[in-house]
Amino acid sequence: MKTPPRPPAPRQVAPKPVAPKPVAPHTTGPRSVDSVADPSAEAGAGAGSATRIHFGRVFKVESTSYFLLLGTTLFLVVFGLIMVLSSSSVDSYLENTGFFGTVLRQGGFALIGVPLMLMISHLPLKFWQRVAWPMLIVACLMQALVVFTPLGYEVAGNTNWLSIAGVQFQPSEAIKLALVVWLGVILSQKQNKLDDWRHVYIPVFGVGGGAVMLVLIGGDLGTVMIMAGILFGALFFAGVRLRMLAVPLAVGAVLALLMAVTSSNRMTRILSFMGAGCDELDGPISAACWQPLHGTWALASGGVFGVGLGNSKAKWSWLPAADNDYIFAIIGEELGLIGAIVVLFMFILLAVAFLRIMRTSTSMQARVSTAAVLVWLIGQAFVNIGVVLGVFPVLGVPLPLVSAGGTALLTTLGAIGIVLSFTRGDRPTTARRTAPSGDDE
């Protein structure tokens, strides 16, 4: 009997050598065994990497225009607090609030306004589209309470303040902020119909003009002029033809003239501006000439280098509204021509930042709203400085970001926060390729 053949032995294949993963060299010495075997160390390293990625997204690099606008704004706010402290210390002491009463109140509004501005700067473009109408309606309702109810009260001949539960504020400043957002939304929706007068006159001068009329009823002609500038500035930068703006501009000029001649207080200011009774060399100074004359004298006494910070003589109850409408006179007196030029230069930088943001914006809404803020702040600064220099009659508008006034500071910082939000959410999007941060397993 034949023996069955033995099955062949299985072929043994040598395993392929596995190349070890390269280990990054350590600058602190050799890696210990514990660190290799401990899985918690690897988990911690992964968590650290995730943390770095997370914070890299939060603190991403913003545009140059963003930092230019933010830096200029913060400089003017801090500079304004210093000048409010200097210009208001005497009046604060006489009002039994101490030398620091006014500046502490203004500093409190700044501590609220600056974080609020930064929070607003993170809001998307669609948010403003949703809240444009509610903002304008609420602001107009508050202004209606000023002019039609006993809640409003008069200051310096203008019924422009609202007092609720001991809190006093100006709803007209809220209307400015609401108009900035509302005009951007409305004109962007009608950007292809701006050649038709009905799509310009009815919404802008029907609704927006109605909001301005509420302030005009209260008698604040200076604020009305700034708000009218916001309307016309937004239309101009939206591309509306100038011939379409001629008729409403003429009507507005006639209304302003009627408001001026029908008020004895305003006519007195205009006559004093024209020199009636203010150029006499002897005798008492009239009440209408007192403020502009002492403002001019304060500027003249400052010279080129000023009398020094805190050394103003005009603030010793000689110059009314030294910390508000006439704070530029105190700047010129204490810091001289150099200090005044620095303030002018900072507002020029502010205008440049707005123009840069308008140039890089991709949507009509962002361009129009930014233009409205530009006309509001730069125009108001131009009017305020012009009044102090004697170029315009006394109109009672503060210097943005510098003068004392909580409502004005909060709304101004809010408007700048809106423009900052456009630099985040209205930039051209480009495809970006992200490199892997580690080895794929």
C-alpha cells in the first residue's frame, strides 16, 4: 500500500518592515517614557490645537479701515473725556457735584458706549434689514412724546428732551441713528428705481421727512439741519440725480427761513451773528453776544501753544456751555492752535475711514448707511467748529465724540458700530484653501 504524499509545507513570507513615524525633535530634551504612554497627554495636545484654531477664528485680522475708524474713534472719546474734565470742573463744583461730577457721568456713558459699539460691530447686514422700520417707528414715537405730551421739556428755547422716571434723553438723537439704518435699507431696495421721483420723494421725504418734522415742531433748528443733511447726503451717495434734489432742497430752505424769522430767540442769534450790538467797544455786553464773543476771546488768548491744560479762564463761568457746544473754544484756549489742528486732523481721519469703507463696500445698503454717518458726524463737527469760529450763528449742536452729553455719545458710538459691522460682513468673499493641521489617519 502506497503511502500518500506529504502535503507541501506552507510558504513563510517575511513581514515587511514598517518605517517608524518621524518624531519631531524636542528642544527641551529627550521625551520621557511616561509622556509617550500617557494617552491624556495626547488628548491634551489635541485640545490645545483645537483651542488655537478657535481663538484664531475669533481674533481674525480685520481690515485697515476697521482699525483706522476704531482707533480714531477711541482717540476722540478719550480726548473728549480729558477736555470735558478740564472745561466742566468749575461748573460741576458750583452745581454741588464736585469737580469731577460731569466727567464721571460722561465717563459712565463712554464705558457703556464703547463695548456697545464693539458688540454692534459683530451684527450681520441682514440684522439691520430686519430692524430698520422698528427702529424708526420707536424713535418717532419717543419724539412724539416730547412734542405732544407733558413728558417733553424745554431747554434753551428748544423742546427736545424727554424725561421718563428721572431719566432724561434726546429722542432726536435716536431718530438720527434710525435714519442711518432705514435709509440704507430703503434705498438699497429701490436702487434700480431711483430715476423715478415717486420712489425717491414718497419714502425718503414722506417718511424720513416726517421724522425730521417731529424734531422741527420742537424748535431744534440745529438738529433739523443735521438730519436734513443726512437725508440729502444719503440720496446723493446713492446716485440720485442732483436735479431731483433741487425741489426738496428749496422747500427745506424756505422752511428753515420761516422757522428762523418766526422765533425771537433765533432772530436774536442771527442778528448778533451779523454784528448787531456785538461790536461796541464800551457798555454792557448783550445776552445774545455774550457767548460768541467770549468764545472768540478764548480762542484768541490761546495763541499757538495754548495756556496749558486746565488753565482756561473762560471756563470760570465766563463762557456758557464750555463743556458742550463751545468745547472747541476751550481746546483752542488751553492747547492753542496746535491742539485745534490736531482735532481737525482727527476728524479728517474719521472722514477718510468712512470713505475707504464706502469704496470697499459691495452692497448699496452699506454704502448709503456709511455715507449717512459720514454726513452726520463730519457735518456736525463742521457746523460746531464753524459756530465757535464765528462762521455760522449759534445753532446749539455739540462736537461729536468730544462734547459732554450722554445721549449724543451713545448714539454716535452706535452709528460708528454699525459702520464697523459693514467692514466685517460686507467685504468681497474669496475662496480660501485651508491646509491640514495634522496627519490624516
